Amino acid sequence: MRPSTSLLTDRYELTMLQAALADGTAHRHCVFEVFSRRLPHGRRYGVLAGTGRVLEALADFRFGEDELEFLSRHRVVDAPTLAWLEDYRFGGSITGYAEGEVFLPGSPVMVVEGTFAEALLLETLVLSVLNYDSAVASAASRMTSAAVGRPCLEMGSRRAHEHAAVAAARAAVIAGFAGTSNLEAGRRYDLPTIGTAAHSYTLVHDDERTAFASQVAAQGAGTTLLVDTFDVAQGVRNAVDVAGRDLGAVRLDSGDLLQLAQEVREQLDGLGATGTRIVVSSDLDEHAIAALAVAPVDSYGVGTSVVTGSGAPTCGMVYKLVAREGRDGTLEPVEKASARKGSVGGRKCAARRLDSEGRAVEEVVVTGPDDAVATWTPAEAELRRLMVPLVAHGAVDTRWTGAVGVANAVERHQASRAELPRGARRLSVGDPAIPTTVLRLT
């Protein structure tokens, strides 16, 4: 049995639930919306990731005997609330942007609809997953864009919480990374895994040549040999001497990577190992990758920067109530008016306007009467609808979960990023890639 995800939440979700059950508002039909008010400084677009993980966690959002005993023992909620939680199953509906989609400030990336009680409880879980995964994917997309077709490899597990490392690997692959060093991520989501040896493997042997010979004997000549434990030039000579001209790759993990890559390429070619690739690592981020564009580098190994969002470890996503059932039974908009932390009331959906070349020129957020927004379909051919069904009456659409969900998200991100206008991928500070406009239905 998989562990419950129900306590991956904040206490006030349950104390609000208790009060709402007591006063009758718990059963009011409601619409919650997930969005970011602004992008992190310097970012021109965000990448939605974690949707599939939210849906997977939803299946395990159950209050079993252990969870209920904990809540009772610590007097978090009263007996009637415990009884309600015992039977909790999310029976509402969720729509949102497809995982892998580019998003902008105000984009309604996820819309959760149900009773106040059942939708309220998901707030913390939804935000913790989407904020982290989207931060990683947003950073990873900048890196794969800067790499201009050269593979990026995720190897940041040791710089993250052990479970966050799995999520980061998944998000990085969605944004274009070619593989991950994390085996659990590979097992769980059918991701390509990479990795050969660290400096310790060289150091445990009597000399570098012996270490390389042992590695080649175990893994074959196609392996990657780490050549900077001692002297790089000698390391390259040892590597080719041991593995021959069919050596798969050498890795550089320190020093001036631009200069070293040029020197190593020349040396490899001189030794006849013209097909041997050069992999570089060592605290790379999108700016370092861009700076290596002219270097004879074949792939990039990225660790700390990708799993920490490269300086933007969260997307600032919020989960706000935007509509609720009134006394007369109709759904009416509600909104928060706080300075710089406000929200816009009412259900929303969204589309992206494309020009004649298929380039995005505008994000269109649709508002208006609830029924009109809920049933809205773009009438214009140049508007691409962004919202997709994720959960219907409690049933999860499995196209977005597991390995299949990751594969679909990879494809969606490739297509979505390709739509961005020229210049949108620049790493310099600038405005969002495309403007957002509001279409009000009547």
C-alpha cells in the first residue's frame, strides 16, 4: 500500500474545514484557480510541470487510521470533522494547462472545482508540487534552449531532498533534458538514466591508467572517462591508450571549460579519437551553457542549478477561490483585493493567439458569466485553446500520469516553446515573452 498524501498539507486547511462543516459553507460549490502573479526576475516565460504528480498524489489523498489517529491525538479537529475526513474522496473536477505548456503571469494553469470542503484540502499539496516542479522545468527550459540542440543531462540528486530529486529529474526531462542520473526517477517514469564514474573511482586505484582500464573492462570502450582528476592532457592520453579510438566520451568537471574543451578536442583528434565526445559539468547554469556555445562540447551535465530552479526555486503560484455558490444557488465571482496580492474573480479559461507563421503573439484569458466561460470554445482559427480536462467527477485522466504523462508533457513543451516569438528565449532581463489580454464574454 502506498503512503497517504493527506497530511502533506497545512494545519489551517483542516481547521477551516471544521468551521465550514459547522456553519454549512463546506458544501457550497466552489472554483479555485492556480496562477502566478508575476514571473521570477529575468524570466520571460514559465513552464508548467508537476501536473501529473498532482494527479498521482490525488489518488492517495486519503485519511486512513494512522492519519486520523494523529489528528485526534493532537486535537487538530473535532470528532465530526474526523468522521467526515474518514470518507474523504475528491469527487470534483480539475482542468488546466497541459503539463509542459509555457505559462505567463495570470495564466490559469489549474482550475479545481468541487465543494469548498473537498477542494480546500488540496491547496497546499497542489502548490507544493506545482511551484517546485515548475521552477525546475522553467530553469531547465532555459538551459536546453541555451544548449541549442546539444543534450543536457540532469545530475543534481545530491543537491536536493531525496524525494525532490526524483521530482526534479522528471521536470528537467519534461523541459528537454536527455536523461538523469537518478535511478528512482528512471524507474518510476521510464526516463533514460546516465552515469559512469566519479573521481573517487580513479583515486581508489593505484594510478589513473589502471582505473580507466578497469572501467573499460566493466563498461566497454563506449564508456565516459573522467579525465581531470590529475592532469587533463595526461588523462586524455591514458583514456585513449586504454580504450582506443572507439572511446565513447571524456568528461571535464573543473577548470576553464571553454579552453579545456578546445584543447581536449584538438588532442583527441590528434590521437585519432575523432568520434570521442566531450561532456562538461561543474556548476553549470543556463548562462555558463550559453557561454560554451562556441566550444567543441557535445553535452552538458547540470546539477545544483537545475534542481534549485537556477536562482528561482519557486514560481510564486497561488491557489485562490475565484467563485462560490451564493445563497440563491448560483455561482458568483469572489476576489481578494489586497495590495499586490489581489485576485480576479470568476471562472477563467485561456487560449493562445498565433500569427500566420504559427508564432504566439498573445495570451488570451477569458472571463465573464460562469456558464459562458465554462462552455467557451475559440471561434477564431488562430486561437489555440490551452485548457484540458485532468479530473472529471473524481476520475483522473491517466493520459497525464506515469511514464505516459511525462512523454506527453515532453511533446507539449517542445511544441509550446517552439511557438514563442523570436527573442523570447534570450537570457537577458526583459518583459514576458507575449502580452496577456483579457476577453470578457457577455
